[in-house]
Amino acid sequence: MLKEGNVTLIDVRESEELNRFGRVDGAVNIPLAEVREAFYMSPQEFLKKYKVQKPAKEDRRLVFCCRSGRRSLIAVQRIGPLGYKWALNLKGGCLDLLK
């Protein structure tokens, strides 16, 4: 699904981790510390900073990942009150996607 563009995957790992373990092809990197601020941005600001369209609140294909799944769960919990009730956590982390 990710390769076909059917999912928006947000990787909340820090840049040091991306450099050490690698990037997930097609994922957008928004470190956990920036997640709430990013989803408060206007669509134009989001596009300018992250180079992708800001996901719609009703998007059912918004998935967050990190190394183990713990931080991505926190990210989902942080944006839920902003109206992103369909956002999902990739349980177990995204390292398997790097293989």
C-alpha cells in the first residue's frame, strides 16, 4: 500500500535515527517533538515545510511509525484531539519496512 501511494506514512524518529538506521521509502519525517505543531499548521505551511500535502482530518490512511511503536502511538494520541480520529500507529515500529 505504501509503494502505491495509498497511505501517508509519518515517521516520527529523530534525524539521527534516520541516519543510523535508514529512512523508510515514501515516509514523511516529522519528529515527535514537532507533531502537534505540524498538524496545527495551515495546509500551505505544512506543504512548504514537509513537501507533502497535509493529511485531511478524515483521512483513513494516515499511519505513524517510529523504531518500536511507542513514540508513534504518542503522536497519534497528540493529533487525535485535533480531529484526526482515524490516524493509526504502526505497532511494532517501522524497522521491518527498512529490510
